[in-house]
Amino acid sequence: MFNSWNRKYTIKMILWIVSAIAIIAAGVTAYLVVKEQKKKEEEELEEYLDYSIQ
């Protein structure tokens, strides 16, 4: 059914798709980590300001 060209093309496509998914997952993870870090910093700053006013 599959000749060698078609098999190589299929393997390359699968690797390309897996690579694309890994890149997207890494980007989403980095975004979420940065977002969570900023949220934590804002909470700490707000807490510091609340205590410094008292």
C-alpha cells in the first residue's frame, strides 16, 4: 500500500505535528507561569502596602 516516499512523508508529518504541539504547550505553560508570578507579586505588593499604611 505505502511506498517508501509515502511512508517517509507520513513519519515527517507525524514528527512535525508532535513538535508543533510541544511548542504550543511550552508557550502556554510559559504564559501561565508568568501570569501567575505577576499575580503573586501584585498580591504581595498589595499586602505590603496595606500593612505599611497601618
